[in-house]
Amino acid sequence: MTRMHQSCCCWWSATLFAGLLLGMLLPGCSPSSEPGDKEKSKQAKKAAEPQQPQPAATPEAKQPELKPEATAKPEATPEPPAKPEVKAEPPAKPESQPEAKAEPPAKAEAKPEAKPDAKTEAPAKPEAKTEGAAAGSEGMPAPPKVSSFAPADDLVYQMDKYIALMEKGTADEASYKEDLAEGVVSQTGSTMVLLAVALGLSDQDNKYKANAGAMAAACQKLAVAADYAATKQAVAGVVAAAKGEGKGTVELKWSRLADLPALMKQVPKINNNQLRPSLRKLDARAKDAGASSATLAVIAQGAMANVAETVKPKESQQWFAFCTEMREAAAAVNASARVKNAKAVSEAMDRLQESCDHCHAIFKEEKKK
């Protein structure tokens, strides 16, 4: 009986244990597995778990509570996009670099602009030379020593002859009308202005050197005298200046001091009425030939400053070249006449004529019909 009772008890216990095990494995089939019971059992487990000191550490690592931290990492992982933002700053450097590199082109542009300006100040110089030439102070070639084309003694001789002519012509009105025909006073007076300048600039001593400035000023007044009274007064001023009594002075330099048309009309008169006749009697009139040729050389030198009065004032370089050609040819006539070399005089006269022809081909004013 006792064995039977024990067997029944064992069977019942085994049956109850199997039921419980089956209830755990199949919660949906167990009548006691209600949702409320599950929540209570979970809460009970959660409440029980913290009470265990050592095992609680490991469950916390495995519990879903740590998973939110793992999910927090994805929130931290979006931070790498912030790195691209930091890396995106380098593009700003390329942008700044092109701007820095773009500066050299600006410099390159500044250089070409400076070069044209420097090139535009160069054409302005010829204009300044032309204006200077017109003023008679700049633009002309540097003159040689006066003695190289006009010896001082020949210039003094010619000046004395002109002063004597003016004094005779103003002795009275009758003499004025007879000896000083129309144009003689202005043409001779203009020539005397250049002779005075040459005597003052001469590298050779002469009796008029100290008074040359006052004489040039007095001769300018003579060149513009229009009647007998004015001419007589102007001649008296020239004579006084030659004696050192003049007051007015002219700056001694090769500038525009005389009238060009008057000088050009004087050239053929000197050439035809004085120089050529004296050359035909060279042995007897070598002094006259020397004085006339020296005067032509002075006119050529002095006329350079009058380029503005020519028909082609812009052709200053050609005008200077023709004036130089005339001066050198007249100087050759002077040198040959002083030593009475007839052959050399003839050759020099041909050169003098050619210089006039060359100049007239370009600068001679056409006559109006």
C-alpha cells in the first residue's frame, strides 16, 4: 500500500512537472499564461535582477537598455558628415589661390599700359623740337664756332660798309630816296641784326664784340623803320650802339631775331651785286669777296631759327639741312677767296648755287596767279 501510494505520488509529481514544463514551452496553450501575467513576470524579473550584485553587470550589457546607447552611436556616426564640412573648407583655398594668381595678370596689364604711355611721350618730343625751332632757341643743330664759317675781321668789314651806307642814305631826304630805295632799309637792317649777333658770339676778338647786344637791338629798330625820319633816328641809334653808347640789348644766341622774307631777298643781292663782281677781280677785291661770302654764311646760320616763317614749317629737319648746306658752301667760298684760289672759289660757288636750288625746290613759295 505504501509502495502503491508512493508510486502514485511520483506519477502525480511527474505529471505536474511535465504540465508545468509544457506550459512554459507552450505559453499560448497554458491557461495561466495571460498577458497580464507575462508583464508581471517581466516586472518581477526586472525587479529581481538589480538585487544580484555580480550577475547584474553582465545582464546590463546584454539588456536592451544598452541598445539605445548602441543606437546613440548611429547618432554619433552622422558626425562624420561634419568632417566633410571641415574638408569642404579646402575648396575655399583653391578659390583664394586663383584670386591670388589672378593678381599677376593685373600686373601684366599695368605694364603694357605703362609702355604705351612711355611710347606716347616719344612723339611729343618732335613737336617740342618744332616749336623750339620756331622760337629759335631749341631744336636746331648745335652751331660750330663762328670763326669756322665767318672770320670776325670779314664781319667787321661788312658791318662798317652797311653803317656807312645807312649814314649816307639818311644824310637828307633826297639821299634817302636815291640811295635807300624800297626794301633796302628792311633787308639791310635785318642782315645787320645777324651780323651783330655773330660778332658778339664770335670766338675771335673784334671791336664790336662788347657792344654787339646793343647793336643788334638798334638794328632791329632800323629794320622796321618805314620812313625817312624813323630811318634817320634808327641809324643814329646803330652808330651810338657801335660806339658803346647803346642802352637796349638783345640776347646773343641764334634765335628768331630777323625777318626771313627780308633775309631771303637780301641773299641774291649779296650774291649777284657784291660777291660775283668781286670774284671776277679776285686779286684786287679778295677782301670784298671774303666779307660777302661770310655774310651769306651768317644769314644761313641765323635763318635756321625762322623755320616757322617758311611755307612748310613742319619740315624743320630739311630746313636745317639746307641752311647747313648753304652755310658750309659759303664758308668754302670765303676760305678760297681769302687765299685767292680762283679754282677752289669756282667749285665752292657751284656748291653754293646747288644749296639754293635744293632749298627752293621744297621751300620756295609758289607765286599766286
